[in-house]
Amino acid sequence: MLAAVSAFMTILACVPALVVIAGHGLVVRQSDDGEQFLLRALTLGHALSVHLTYPRWLPDLYLGFGYPVFSFYSPLAYLAVVIVGDITGTTVDVAVRVTMVVTVLFGALGTFMLARSLVAPGSRHDPWTTTVAGLSGVGMMVASPYPFITNLFFRGDLPEAMALACLPWFWLALRGLVTRRNEAGRGVSRIVASGLAGAALILTHQLSALIAAAVAVIVVIGSCRSSGVRTTTQLVAFAGTVAIGITAMFWMPLLADASSVRLDAVGHAVTEVLDRLSPVTAPVQWVWPYPHGWNPASKRAPDGPVLPGITQLVVVVLFAGILLIRRVRRSPVQDPGNGVLFTVFGVVLVPWFLNLQISGAIWEAVGALRFIQFPWRLIGPLSLGVAMATAVVVARLPRMPGVILAFSLVASMWTETLTGLVHPVPTADGRMFDDDAMVEADYAFDRWGASTTTGGGEFTPRAVDIRRPDGSLGGAVRLDRVAPPGAWIGGLVMVPDGQSRVTSLQGDALRFRSVVETEGSGATIAFHQLAFPGWRATVDGLPVALRSQGEVEGSGVAPGYLLVDVGPGRHELAVWFGPTLPRLAGDTVSLLAILGLLWATSRHGDGWLVTVVVGAVTIVLGGILATEVLTLRSPARGTPERERIVTDVIGSMRSGTAVMNSPTGSALGPQAFLDTGWLTVRPPYGRPVQVGLTRQWLYMHPPGRVTVRLTPPEGAVFQAGLALRPDSWETPEGDGVHFVVEVVPVDGPGGMRTLLFQRINPRAFVDERRWVDIRADLGEWAGRPIDLTLRTEPVDSVAYDWAGWGNPMVVVPVGVLRPPNGPQPPASIHAPRTWMIDQ
């Protein structure tokens, strides 16, 4: 009966928060970090659907050049969203909301269990009293502005909210460890439980894990008043060792790879921290209702302090009164209630102190403390401390006065929090977040970190360097200006230097093989992923060194993508992302640690639950090690069904399988209307600098026509670069050429469909003096034989219509498609706004 009432009341206490989270007022994409969270969760789901292993590299992030976000950022919250989305079959938006609801309920249950545990020594062991006290703690924790309302509604920061939901469980596990250490057979299980809780915090939000470590220190100090200092410290140290050992697969590679990225961008300047501290005369927000400080319109965090509310101050005053009364009565130091009171007081006082200006000297002296980034991040554990203080105060009162006080405090806290909510005005950003929305987010602003980090570009590989004309760091969208997406064959391979035909492409963005045929003295092959430890390559089965693309002359941009040099002739290349020695070492340490715990709990534990959890973690860590070991090998040759180059139009012409028509017949040659070869199209001085200038060239003087028959697979697109020869750009006359792409089904319903009708006239439009890339979707005819026709037609005159197609191919592209010409298509192109046909 009591358990059912407790569960019902715990859920009821969360209802206001759940209404806020599940209601229309929350637009995750419009919150402070919400768009970035959605982007990471979406691309994580993409990556795991291809390779089920630890996601150290997400190939779809950073404009599809890849990003090591989860080599440095705790992944557990994102994995939770992906799992919820897979189970429910919902979009990432809905999955995030469901995970938020579960997070609040999980945190509320942990708060209830912790509060009951803390008040038991001083509540005369009355179950109803401890229940009321526990429920009051739940109400205060969930109603407090920062832990869930601010983090979820305003910030969209699910990882930090999830870490705060784990914090009461961590505290509860530590309390069980230090207060019941002498119970026979329970020591091992309690050490393991505390270690697992600490590991969960590390893998959920590492900054919150650092704060939780400080909470652990406070718990140890508080417990030492009634327990042995040495024994308590040793037990907590054992639990910490367990957490560190289990998470070695995360932090060991992080430390090893830190020099490869820009982690120096993490943390804030001391002046920014000091500006967010409050005077001693304003320890709380004296304004009613509570001013949350976050502006939904600007998506920016407040520049000033974020402080507790008036109701929380009332609780602290009441709690301080209890401390004073016990001090006057001189209760025994060994009284367990004293340890509880001092621990709760420490969890409240320390974060509060660090948000006041009198702590400025500490922030200046301890540089590592600034990795927390914002002093107001400490308001989360402070809120938990206030919730526990509420439970302690209620438990010290008779039942009815306690119930009245609990209801009054929780009602006051909810009133203070909810009446201060400012709902965002719905905009287009509130639409469902999908692949197209991700591309829009990437191109929406020209910022160094694109939309893949918290804004500082701290995880961007050092091989990437983007400079504006004034020397400042530029935005990642400049990568797509220098190397437009349409220049990459299948979204993955490009030839930035030399003459090389890509005749085969198999695999995905993490593991792929390619066959190239190079003419001349050699060529450089580029791959659409950034250089980072773990990338490997072979040429004709022999290991070769990968290098990164340096600054493209005249652009101010060093794209940092992968390069391999090849000699003349036919070569088979394999490129893949695999483990490094630190990653394998971390995986091994984690697996050995959890195997040791599995043995210890099965031999010396006191319950099946901890053993089952340890067993499940063992399977996961074993799977991570196994999959990373397997990726040491190069990708195997795929079957024809895995080929991403479906049809090379120029190859079909050379093999005689294409049907060709022109005024000079079907013959190919320099004097004919049709020919194949190589063409270099270099934008004139003053225009954006680009790479991939030399391409295979299908010369097609209008009127010309080439038809190929094929059966496009799912996801197939036609891609090509349109151009007129540079020697036609400044001629006495010329009105451009119409480029046409048509599809005719070989059998079945449907007639001829025109996919592209585009005029290109670089003589009149300087912006078209480059490769104008196009991409057309063939998904409608997936699995059906079709005739694909490329045509050129004169506009009025055929004078100087030296037109053609660069790398005309039907491919199954890798990753999320972006506009073929990047964020700045030629101004003369006015095609529909779509990622398939250039906008």
C-alpha cells in the first residue's frame, strides 16, 4: 500500500514538469543546445545503423566531413535517444521528448530513495514520515528551476539533465557504501554499485561527473563525523577506481587524442566566469516570479549570474535552524543524523559559495575549475541539496505540520518556477528535425564550429584551418565553398590533382574501397573525411601514409580532408577508420575491470541484481573491444550489389554500350560533336577558389545526345558538372547552352520525364565560369530499367557552344546529401529549393 502511494505521488509530483516538457511550449530545436543535440543524435543513429560499434567518429557531421565528437563527449544520453527512437519507431524529435520524460521520472525516483535514506536516522523510523519527507524532496528537486526546467526547456541540454537525474542515485550508492560497510557480504556489491553509478555519470556528462566527484568528497567528509576516516576514504576510493576502470575505453583514448583537436577552446576566460558571479548581498534571485535568465529568441545563455530562488532560501534558513538546534543541544558527534546534516549542508553551501563574488579568488587560482565553464552549472547539485534539506526539515516535524510545510514549500517552488517561464515564439525552426534540417542548420550561419560542437570548435581536428580575410577563424561552411559537394563522386572521392578516373567505389564513409585508373605521372585522390588518428589506407594491398589537405592556395582554407597519392596505372585503394593503440588499451582495461567485478559479485556479492547489471555491462564492453579489433582489417571487397558507381556515362561510351547521336554521328573525336577526355575549369581571378578542377569530360556540342540503359538501385542519383570550355567565356558572341537530363522507363507505366533543363552561359554570367554541379534523384525508378539521356541544345545560336559534362555518373551517394554547389550556388540558377537539384 505504502509503496503504491509513494510511486503514485512521485509521478504526481513530476506532472508540472512533464506537462512543460511534453507540451507545445517546448521546441527542442529552438532551445539553447537543442539543435546541436538533435544533430548529434540524428547522425549517431545513422552511424550505428551502418556499423554497430563505439561511435568514436561520426562521418555525417561537420558538413559530411566527419567529426570525432564522441571521442571526447560523453555518448550515453545520445545513445538513449537513438535506442528510444528505434524502439518506438519515432523521429529524433519525439525520441528526445520521450527520453526527457523518462529522465525526469528517473531523477524523481532517485531523489525519493535518497531522501528516505537520509531522513531515516532522525525520523523515528516512521514509514509515513519518511515517505512524506521523500515526496517533499522529490517535489523540490523537480520544481527547482535549474535541474530539469532550465536544462530541458530552455537549454535543450539532455545530457546534463540526465546526469543530474543520476546524481541522487550516485549519492544513494555512496551512502549505502559508507553507512553499511560492516554488513556481511554487502561490501563488494555496494562498491560495485557506487562504481557503476559513477561510470554512468562519466559516460553521460563528464563535466557533471567532475561535480559529482566533489559531492563524493563532501559525502566522505560528512560520513567521517560518525565513521572511521580511513575506512570511509578507502571504500569511496575503491568505488572511484571501479568507475575509472570501467570507463577507460572512453577517457584513455580521449587523453591520447586530445593533442589532435582543439581542446584548448574548452573552458572560459576567467573574466567571463567572474562576470557570472553574484554579490554577497544578492545570494538569491530576489525577484518573484523566478527570472530564468534564458532568452528563447536568442538561444543564448545569460551573461550574468544564475542563482537559487526565494523558496530555496527559505528551505536553507529552516535547515540552518535545525543545525543550530542540534548544535545547542550538543548531540553526540557519532550520531548518524549529524553526518546527514553536515553532508546536506555541504552540498548546498559549496556550490552556493562558488556562485558568489567572494569565491572569485578560487576561480582565478584553480584553472581546472573553469572547465566547468559556467558557475551556474553548480546550481544543479545545489538544488539536490536543497531538496534533501527540505526532506530533513519535514521529517523533523510532526506528521501533519510536516505535510502542510511540504505542500507549502513545493507549491511555492512550482509557482515561482512556472510563472517565470517565457515560451518561445514558434518559427520555422520548430519543424521536424531530419537530414534536410541538418543541412539547413549547417548552412544557416558561418561559424567556426558549424553546428556540431558547443560553439568553440573544440573537437575540430587541427588539420582544419579556416581563416577569414581579417585573419579570424571562419565558419565550416567554407569547406563546401572550396570543395563543393557535387565535386565528390558518390559524396566520397575526388581527384584534386592529376588525371584519374574513379571506376569503382564500394562501402560507406567509414570503410570503403575504390579503384582508380591514373594517366600521366600520377594523381592525388581525396576522401571526404577529415584527418584524425585511426584512419588507415592501402594501395594495391600495401599500407600507405595518409596525409591531410593543407591550405588551398588563395582560399585561406586548409580543409584537412584525407589524401592519398597514387602512381600511373590502375590501383585499388582501401581506406577505413579503425582503432588506435590507446583505444584498444582502453577497451581492454574496461573489459578486464568489468570481468573482475563480475567474478567478485558472483563470488562475494549479496544479490542477483548487481550481478545481472555487471553481466550486461560485460557483454557491452566485450562487444566494443571485439568490434574495434575487427576493424583493424581493411574492408573486404564487396559484391556487385554494393557498388556505388552504378553507371559511368563516359565509360559506357568507350565500351560501346551507350547510344550516341549528333550532327557528326556517333563517332568520337576532336573534330566531332562528341568526344571524351579531360577538362580543367578554373574560376577566374576574384571568384571563389575551388578544388577538383580537372575532371573527365564528355564534350557534347549541341545538338548532341547520349543515352545509357541502367537499372538504378535504391538511393541512386545522377551527378555531373556542367561547363563550357574556358576558351568560350570571352568570345565575340555566344548565348550559352541548354543542358537536359531525361528519363524514359523501358517498360511499365510512365513516359519520358525531364529531370533537368538548365541554361549555362558563362559568357554572360561570370558566376558560371566554373563547374556548375547538378544532382538528380532516380529513386522513383529504383529497381526498374530506364534509359537515361543527356542532351545539349542551343539557345538561339550555336556559336562557341563548346559545352559538356564533367564526371557524368549514376551513383549511390554516401551520407547526407548537401547542395551540389555548396552554400553559394551560381546566382543565375533558380531551380527549386531542394538538396537534389541545385537550389
